[in-house]
Amino acid sequence: AQSVTQLDSQVPVFEEAPVELRCNYSSSVSVYLFWYVQYPNQGLQLLLKYLSGSTLVKGINGFEAEFNKSQTSFHLRKPSVHISDTAEYFCAVSATGYSTLTFGKGTMLLVSP
Amino acid sequence: DAGVIQSPRHEVTEMGQEVTLRCKPISGHDYLFWYRQTMMRGLELLIYFNNNVPIDDSGMPEDRFSAKMPNASFSTLKIQPSEPRDSAVYFCASTFSGGNYNEQFFGPGTRLTVL
């Protein structure tokens, strides 16, 4: 079984500042890793994913994440945030070859002017 | 493609009533998932189907919950009788196992309030 820990429930940040949302996972097998974003009153939307290959993954809206196998982490970063990035961000893990996802509890990113 | 469609978007009902949530997955997708989202427990997988067959329902909280997928384009999640603690946002998601990876596509959710 897999598990995901998102260390921060809320991250306040000023517009144009950099941000990092932390995610750690636990698994006894190889995994795929994902970040999803949920805007208010909407469903989840895939931001980026790591399947294999380069450990630095680029996604939509200027976000990127780095897979660190030794630290079992998959932190999400953006060098300069916008007000429109205010949303909840979910880290998720899946055992390779399987369809089910295990989600973290989510991190609310609050961007203020 | 219209994406995953869920109805209703909002449902308010009284304790003891039957509630039926509906989902239409993306055409061609062979997996369908039902999730529940609450502040306390986050996003939980309730049940999922592959080719209309339930594969794992271990996340279904109680016998009051049931789910069906009579065909590839329709699924229901039923709660009977409903209780206030069932209040949550229920998401349906679908994916195609034959793609690069089976990214899950989520519907907009149904916000259920049980009074």
C-alpha cells in the first residue's frame, strides 16, 4: 500500500514570490507521482506527473516538481506565483501498473497581492 | 469531449432519504472511480469499476452505500438511508488504461448536504 503526506495544510504567499509545496510518499514498490490542482467549486485537474526518466517534471501554469527517490519526496515549485494560483493542491501516488491513486490531504495555496 | 459529467451539482436532502448521484464518464474510458471529499478525511476512494465491473469497493463506508455501472456511459452512487455525516463532495473520475498513463479525469463533483 502507498501513503502520501503533505506537510503543510495551508501556505500563504505574496504575489510574484516563489513557492514550494511539500509532498512525501511511502511505498514498498515503484510508483508514479502526481500533482493535481482544485480550484474553488471545481473538480481536480492534473498539474503534472512523474512516470520515469528525468526527475524534474514540468507541468502546466509554470509549475514544476522534482522526484527525489532517496528522500521519497515530490515537492512542487513555482518561481513566481499569481493570484490565480490560489487553489488547493493535491499530491497523489500510484503503484506502477495500477490505476488507483492515493491522495494526500491537500495544501491550500493562498496568494495575496 | 465534454469531460466527466456529474449530476446533480448540488443536493440537499433530509436524513433518512435516498440519494442518487449520477456520473457519465468520458467516452472510451474503461475505468470509473467514485471519491468522497471531506475536510476531515480528505479525498477517499469509495469504489472503482473496470469495464463496468466493480473491482474494489473496500472504501465504501457502509451498506447504506451502493454503486452500479449498468453500461460504459453511466454510473450511479446511491445512499439509502442518508445521514448528516454523509455530507461531502462526491467526485466521479474516469481513465483509459490503454494510454501513456491512465491519468484520471475528474468531474465537477456533487455537493451533498444531509440535514
